[in-house]
Amino acid sequence: MPERTARGSEHRVRLGLVGAGRIGSFHAETIARRLPTADLAVVADPLADAARTLAGRLDAAWTAEPAEVFGADDVDGVVIAAPARAHADFVVVAAEAGKPVFCEKPMALSLPDADRAIAAAAVAGVPLQVGFQRRFAADFRAAREAIDAGSIGTPQLLRPITRDPGLADPGGVPPWTIFRETLIHDFDVLLWLNPGSPPVSVFAMADALVAPDFREGGLLDTAAAMIRFDNGAIANAEASFSAAYGYDVRAEVFGSGGMVTAGSHEVSAMRLYTSAGITQQTVRANTALFLDAYTAELAHFVECVRGDTTPSVTGADARAALAIALAAMESVDTGTAVTIEEIEARN
Amino acid sequence: MPERTARGSEHRVRLGLVGAGRIGSFHAETIARRLPTADLAVVADPLADAARTLAGRLDAAWTAEPAEVFGADDVDGVVIAAPARAHADFVVVAAEAGKPVFCEKPMALSLPDADRAIAAAAVAGVPLQVGFQRRFAADFRAAREAIDAGSIGTPQLLRPITRDPGLADPGGVPPWTIFRETLIHDFDVLLWLNPGSPPVSVFAMADALVAPDFREGGLLDTAAAMIRFDNGAIANAEASFSAAYGYDVRAEVFGSGGMVTAGSHEVSAMRLYTSAGITQQTVRANTALFLDAYTAELAHFVECVRGDTTPSVTGADARAALAIALAAMESVDTGTAVTIEEIEARN
Amino acid sequence: MPERTARGSEHRVRLGLVGAGRIGSFHAETIARRLPTADLAVVADPLADAARTLAGRLDAAWTAEPAEVFGADDVDGVVIAAPARAHADFVVVAAEAGKPVFCEKPMALSLPDADRAIAAAAVAGVPLQVGFQRRFAADFRAAREAIDAGSIGTPQLLRPITRDPGLADPGGVPPWTIFRETLIHDFDVLLWLNPGSPPVSVFAMADALVAPDFREGGLLDTAAAMIRFDNGAIANAEASFSAAYGYDVRAEVFGSGGMVTAGSHEVSAMRLYTSAGITQQTVRANTALFLDAYTAELAHFVECVRGDTTPSVTGADARAALAIALAAMESVDTGTAVTIEEIEARN
Amino acid sequence: MPERTARGSEHRVRLGLVGAGRIGSFHAETIARRLPTADLAVVADPLADAARTLAGRLDAAWTAEPAEVFGADDVDGVVIAAPARAHADFVVVAAEAGKPVFCEKPMALSLPDADRAIAAAAVAGVPLQVGFQRRFAADFRAAREAIDAGSIGTPQLLRPITRDPGLADPGGVPPWTIFRETLIHDFDVLLWLNPGSPPVSVFAMADALVAPDFREGGLLDTAAAMIRFDNGAIANAEASFSAAYGYDVRAEVFGSGGMVTAGSHEVSAMRLYTSAGITQQTVRANTALFLDAYTAELAHFVECVRGDTTPSVTGADARAALAIALAAMESVDTGTAVTIEEIEARN
């Protein structure tokens, strides 16, 4: 049989993962099992057991010290899936160590932190990609392409929503999570689907309707934000932490020449017709709803690590979405509309 | 052949119509052609030609004097489809003449006018029905039934929208039309689909994106309103005067136990599959989209005239939706959230 | 008040109904309540009680003698909704009496009977319309328009189906009902949606799967027929008498340039989202599924009676669909494909 | 950094591919890029250039001699994607060499060939899996699960279809391809979705409607088959080689208690609303429509090679679907219904 070239290790990218929680574990599986050109080199988590178990299952090394990942010679890039409050610092450390970084959203919880992270990556000259995976979903991508093609004219009314099926542990959810970690996806979608037009002002309402007992602790589980953009477009973003029917993420962009919608809840194209009517089964996990998108965003990161391209979702994108979230939070606190200008001035 | 009872004239209701414009003409056709137990007795419009032409086409009498309709002995009930600013006065006159009244929305443009109209009907003891026809649409009705049955739990997030395909004559549209005549439908839908919970406060944005040249004249063609209700529910209502793809009216009610949606844009269940993809044709006129609902609301009015039932959509409903519209208008003017309490206090 | 012309009786068409069963009663209501320009003059049924009750409810005269309807001076046209075996004779009598005739499908059970009926109407010069109401349904009409417009090219594969939700009284169903009374609709749809191309041969299978106990009595409740047309197109028509999920009537026409589909099962555009998934409610009665189509076909008949137009669904159409049904029945008996030519030669 | 276990080569399965044509190349990419636990070891094709190019692109060895793949020590299993006429022989040779075999459909073109292939695998004790990938599609799987759960009762009417968007080279298509290579998928779907009930008889029609110029050469591009099963169920399978609107594969199973449908044509959940209506984009390649299913079937084969499970789609399944195809072909030739018993007796 003719000789074959050994599958060259120079072709494979070795990724280190920081954070072995729910989304970290999922990213680990994506790297190990769904990306043909990447290897999961090492998993770090201060919870040593979590790191060890995950690494063991996927044939990777492990450590309880994130610093070891950033400093490892045999790691070509890092994926940060730690708790949100640690993101910015980890991005800085990774960048300073010269590692390309993929950081889960939100990249930072304040604009100064966002600026630090962005600057660190810029100074180090490493790619910095942020985890807004909806941009990689086929239907959201097709929506953007239709907008770019001029099929709907100028966006005028935008409606992104996120509805999560469950709130497993209301006690463990930090107060502003619905804006900083959930609606931040929708804010990014808005910026991405109304390209070139910066947000101007934000008015928001939020409440604890799902878990009212946790209201005192600051938990907000239901929220809506109205955003005005520079081109006059008005957006209504909306989120809930308790959709009984499954994971529901959608976007609708209405423009001067038409409308485009994205988002599907269905598990498959199967339909069941019985005396109860016609039934579709719904998706119950974001990792199921966005399986292909999560894989595609990490495949994109692998290409960035290799130097084949640069991140399509950047630190600047993370910062822009964060500014909207901060304005929305302040609007909830004050009951008034808040401008992005005010947020910038104050931060 | 056995004798048959003559089709008793005592069974038929004779209706007088005030207003021979677009919606008036449509109601006239419904009365004359789609309601088996009603006759169109007379049409009134100060534009004598309009009245004469419509009446001639439908075999009715006509007059240029609305007062003649209210005073006519052979008119059992009146349908008011005049310009909005005349509605309240006409309701008062009709009621004082002892005629049951169906009034197109908005029943009034101010709360005192609404109160006058309601009081006049109450004093006269005549039925007063208002033209929120969405309540008679099969899908909206089924949505309400699902809510009443507890299928979605307590409403938490509501999203009604109205998108009109065209703005034929931007110059002829009074400044606040989008709130007082268009979104007032959506506000009524909100009150109806979140039953028992009064609105608390309203924040709104509006702009002239479709016809910017008419902005100076006060025309607003794109608007959104966020409304908080007493039970914590948050609503986002939205309207545009220029949907390129057709007439688009929807409502979505998300609750603690599920979600219900209503609204369809399609002309029929026909689908066309070609190299361009799969295409559905869309509806382009509200009278086509709501043909059955418009017929059902007038059939209901006929029953009210006969005394078989009382109006399911009342003057009080019109007033409640108007209060939200007024709050939204003030919010646009001031840039702040406006409470219903303030609106009530000021009116 | 200005004088108005009395609503002229010369404008209204007086219809006589023969047959006060399920579909007859429904047609009676359509005539009396949904057709503005028609009156139900008289109802005839040998079951005097049925005739009396229906007529009483709708303010019509009644008789137990169909002949009285055909001979009545104050009847402008007759609607025949008697049992199928009586249709052809009634058409002949009505035509001979000079009455325009609307006849429910099947117009005849044999080709000679069909020919007699057609000839009688031709000789008398009266309009003869047959009750293939699908042709008046918005989606089926739109499908035909798309075909006429060339949007799908030449039809190559056609799939009409009928599924009835229930078989209330299997013992009362004549043996070949599924072909002669149910699939005959689908055969007509085929002829109408593959215009200009006659059927050539038919192969069919049928069985008693729903009510096997009635197999001995000849009841067939599940059937399929494959038909080849002169232009090469192949059709698969299919019917069942027991669809657990509701009334299901569809058609799909696949052509050289695309595909068009018609048919919907949904009660309304309402969708319910719960932990059980997304649910649509389904229609359970043909009179609900085709309410508008049944009204439109009788409105068309009224126009024919008035002489404003001629029937768009003729006795010749009924005969052509019957020939396919007869070929399918013979195919079930013989287990072989049967040509339309053989059917014609034998009849 | 803690030591990590090297990613064990004992965990990876080395596959050899025979056939570097369209579907072979696609399988090669699946193995190399979408299966984390498999490697593409070698590609064989008598067209040396095709083998070399494909292997080069995917870092595999290559050869023009299929026999070298079957005999290679470093190949753990083989994937046969050669022309259909060579399938059975290759299965035999592979099995005799002790290699687990995945064979594209059709596994054989005659029953004796199918029997030889099945026997060879049985004697050698190697797994033999056949490429009916629809069984691995999420919607088809969900349909089967619903049937197994009793949600639709006993199947009574089944409707599988395949419509291919294009016929690139009509001259190169062997005469019976539409039955042996296309509808064989649908026949397998029937056997799988009406489990436990063998087919009894088949009636089929076929024609050259897409490319009539090739009719003389025996090309059939449009076909339909009606199949009766032992439990009384009747199926209508249908195929075309030229769907203008894209790749269209569906199945509908109607049963005594309901109905289940599978199949979708859409590229994504994106919808575009314009003045032309509402548009969905359609899929144009089977490899796009069934990407996940093709990956899942090879993942299943990898598990079979490892001995973790046994094939869920067997040589016996291939033989059963082939028997229906042969009956359909004979039916087209004779114009009569053909029993499976006759086909068995004659082969």
C-alpha cells in the first residue's frame, strides 16, 4: 500500500480550557469530539474534581490552576468559560502570555474591564474572540445575509428574545444576570443585525415573576428593554428565565422593504397528529438549540489560532453589547431612559 | 305546497350607518351582504356623493345629515364609522335618541369624551359596542380561551403588533394616529389577554421612519410602547405604517406555564415551491385579514340590538385602551415613563 | 329621510332543497344565513319530520314530496342533497321542470345515469352544477391559478388525499362509498389540477382496516388509487374513513418547474406552547374545513340561476370523475390496472 | 502541568474507503473531519486520480486497487461507495478478509447477490451495515419512536417520497436507477416505519418525463409504487429526478390512532418577508439535507467496528428493500401487480 503522510501534528491546534462548569464541559466536548483539527490539551478549574473528571473523560490533562494553562507551552490557545466576574482578568493574563483567547460572554462586567481586556489583546497582538454564538447559527447568519443584501431595506423595528426553560438554582444567580449574561446575547444580535448604527438610549423594565421569593436577594428573572438606535430604529429585547415549553431564542428585523426572522424551537421536523391536535417537540437546552453554532464558533477560533483569519466577534463587540446592558440596568434602577453617552461618561 | 311563514320582518334588524369612508363602506357591505338578519336601512355622510353612491350600490336610503339616521324611526341601531374626532359626540346623540350604538375605534380621543359617551349610553339604557374586532378573530379568541383555561399560567410577557402595509396619504394622517387609532387595537388586546390586571405605567418611542418628510407635520409612522401591568406582566406593543410584505397583526402571550400566539399573514394555505424557495402569499388589507372578525362583531351587535345579549366590547374597554394610548403619547413627548394614574389625574 | 328602493324581491333567488340530511341541512343554513341574495323557499324530504324541523328552523316551507319542489312556481333553482342513488333521477326531473340544478356529488353512480342527467340539462337548457366544493376553496383555487400561470411547469406527480375523522355508522355505508363519494372529490381535483390531460388507467387497492367487522358487508374504509394521465403524469389518491386527528384534505402537484400544495387542518392560527410541545388545534368537520368553499359554490349557483354566469363545475366534470371511480372499483375487484377506455366501452 | 494520557490510538478506528466518487468523497470527509474517533486510512478507486486527489486532501493513503484496502493490516473496517453493480462482490471480498463492512445502498442488484453478501458476512462473523441513512435522521427517528410508542396506532397508509433536484447526466444513469438506487430508500423507510409487517404485493408506474430524450435508452426519471403489506397497510412511494425547488425527502405514516410526518426542505429557520410573500430557502443536496444522518450512520459503523454494538441496518434490511424494488420493476414491465412471493420464487 502506498505510504501515507502521518496526520501532521502541525495541523492540529491544542486548546486549553479554563472552567469545567456546564458551558465549559460542553465546550470541552466540542473541542475533543466535534472539531477535527483541535485537541483538548488541558482543563483547568479551581474545583479540582470537576477539572479531573472532565479531563479524564476526554483524554486531556488537568489542573486546578488556570495560570498553568495560560503558561503552558503545549497550549496554542485558551477557551475561557469561568464565572463571568473572572473573565476580563483571565483575558488579560492569557493575552499577556501570548495566547489567543476565546472568552465566553460576558467578556467583562464593566466598561473599564472591557477596555483592559481589549487593550491587553491588542498589545499582545493575539486574537480575542467572544462567545456570541448566535452569529454562527445558520438562521441568524442567513438573516444577516438578507439584511446585507438589502432584502429588507433599512431596519426600523427589531425584536430579539431569549427564553430559558429553567432556573435550576435561583439562589445562585447574581442580581443582574438577566441583562449581563442573557440579554447581552440579544443586544449583540441587535448590533449585528442593525449594522453600522450605534445605540442611543435604553429604557428597561425587569421583575421577579418566576421566583418572587428571590426578589429580595435581587434576582430579576423577567426583563424587557427598548433601545433606540442612531438610524431611528427601535428595538424591543426581552428575556425570561422560565419558559415552560423549552429554549426559545428568536430575532425579527422589520425594515423599510420587508422583514426577516430567525429562530426555531423545534427538536426536529417530526410532527405528530393525534386527537390532541398537531404537535411539535421543542428543544430544552441551549446546547441542543445551538449545537452547530457552538461548534462553528470554536471552529472559527481554531482558524484564528492558526492565523488563518481574525475573529468575527471581537472584544469591541462584547464592549458594545455590555454598554447596552449597563444602560438597561441603570434604567431599571432609575425608571428613566438612559443614554449610552451617559453610560460612557460615567465609566 | 304547504304554506310557509313569511320571513318575518320582526326578525330583521335595520341598521343605519354614519360614515361612508373606507371602513364605513366595508361595514355597509357586511351589513347588506354578510349578515342574514340585518338590513342596511340608511347611509349618512356629509359628503353626499359618498353616501349616495354607497347606498345606491347596496339598495339603502341615504342622507348627508347624520342626525337623520339617529332620529329615524325605521332604524333599530346605528353603526358609527365617521372620522375619529366625531365619534364621542355621535355616540352621545345616538344614545340620547335611544339607539343602540356600534362605534368604530377609537370611541373617543380624550377620557372626558369617553366618559360622556359611556354615561350617555348608560343613562339611555342602550347597548354601546366598540370596534375592537380582533376579539372576534378565531385565533385571538382561541388564545383568550387558552388563557382562561389556565393553559399558559399567569401572563408575564405580552407582544402585540400591528403593521399596516401602506400609508397612502401621509399628509392626511393626524399626528397621533399610530397610538390613537392603530396601537389602540394592541392596547385593547393587551387588556383582554391579561384579564383582570390594570396597566400601571407606559414608556413609548415613536418616529417618522417611513415618511420622514412628514415628520415636521407631526406624523409618526413607527412606534413602540412598553407597558407594565399590575400583576407584574410587561408588554411590548409595536406598530408601523409600512409593512412591505402585507398586513401583519399578531399577539404573543408568554406566561408562567406556557405561551400562546395568534396572528397569521397568509392569504391561504397554498404554498408554492420553486427554485426561489417555498413561498406563501400574504394578506394586504385589514378587511381581508379580519373579514370573518368584522362580520362576527357586527353579528354580535345585531344580537345586542335585538336584546339577545349585551356588548362584549364596551365603552369601558374603549376608555381603558385610550388611557394607555394617552400615556404612550405623553411618554413620547416627555421621554419618560408615564403612569396611568397621572393620565387619570390630568383628565 | 330620502326614499329608498325596497329591497327588490326580483334580486333574490328562491331555492328549493331536496334532502334534509347532514349535508342538506348544512346547505339549507348556507342558503338561509350566509347567502345575501338567496332565500330558502322550501325543503323536501321523504322523512317528513326532518323536512319540517329544518324548514321550521330556517323559516322555509316544507314538503315530504321532492316532486313538489321541482314543480313549484316560486322556486327558481333546486339543490339536490338526497342519497347518492337518487341524484341522477332528480337531476333529470328538475331539468325537465326547467329548474336550474345544483347536485351534490356524486351526480350519478353509473356513466349512463350521468349521461342521462347531462342530456336532460342540455335539452332543457338549464344550468347544472355539481358539488365539488374544493374548487371553491381559497387554497385549491390559488393552486390552480399557480398552475395556470405556469409556475410549476407541467404536472408530473399529483397527490390528493381525503381523510375523514369518523365513521359514525359503518353499517350504513354502502360498499363503494369510499370511491364514489369520497375519492370522487380527489379524482375531480386531479382532473382540475392537471387540466387538459385525460386519465388513461387506474390501479387501486382498498381494505377494511378501520372497521374490519364490516368487511363482510362490503365496507371499504381505506383506499388508494394510482392513476396515469395522458401527459404522463402519475397520481396517487388516497382516502381513509378514520383520521383520529381531524378532517384532512390536501393536494400536492409536483411539476417540471416546481410544486404547489393546498390543504390545511388547522382550526385557526392560534398556537399553544407548553411542556408538551407546540400544539395546533385541528378541524374535525368538512363543513368547518370548507365553510367558505361551500358558501362560495352556492353563491356561484345563485349567479347561475340568475343567468349571470354558467356553472364552473359541470355534469361533464362529474362524469369524468365518476369514470375514474368506476375504474378504481373494478381495479379493486380484479387486482389489475383498468383503463378508462375499458370503463367507457363497458358502460 | 499534570501528565496527561496520550490520546490512545487503540481508541481510534482506521477506515478504508472504496470509491472516490460523489458519495465516496463525502463519506471520506465525514470520516476525516466529522468523526472524532475514526481516521481515514486509505482511499481506493480504479480511477487513480480520483483516489489520489481525495486522499491527498484528507491526509490519507491511496491506491487504485480496492483489494489492497480489503487486505490492509492497518484498516479496521471498510466503507464501500463503489458503483452499485460492484457492491455485493466487494462485500463478499471484504467479509472474507475479515473486515467489518459498511456498504452504500443498494447492497446488491439481485436477491442471489444479496444472499451471497449476507452469507459471507455471517460466515466471517463481521458486521455488515447498509447505507440507509434516513434511519439516522432526527425526524425519521422521532417518527419511528412515536410509532413504537403507539402514538399513531397501527399504520394504515404510508407515503414516503424522494425528489432529487437534478439529473446532471441523464445519459449516465442506468435504466432502473430510480427503483434500485432512489426508491430503495423509500422502500426501506416503509419496512422500518411499518415494523413487523412484510410487504405482499407491488404495483408501479414509471416514465421519462424529465428527460424524455433518454426514454429510448431506458432511463426512467419519474416513478410511483403502491405496496400492500401483510397488516393491510397500503403505501404509496414516489420519486422524481428533477425537483426544481430542491431536495425533498419525506415520509408520512397514517395510522389507526393518528399520523406522524418527517421530512423538511428548509435550509434554516430563516424566513424572508417581502412584497413577494414569505419565503423559505430550500436544501439542494442530499448531503446537506442529511448531513447529520450521514455522520450518525458512520459513527454507528465505527461503534460496530469496535464491537460496541451490532449494525442497526443490516444486509437483511437491504435484501428486503431490494425485493420491493424488483417487484416494482417487474410491475412496470408487465403492467400488473407483482407479489413479493413471485419475486422470491423467481430469484
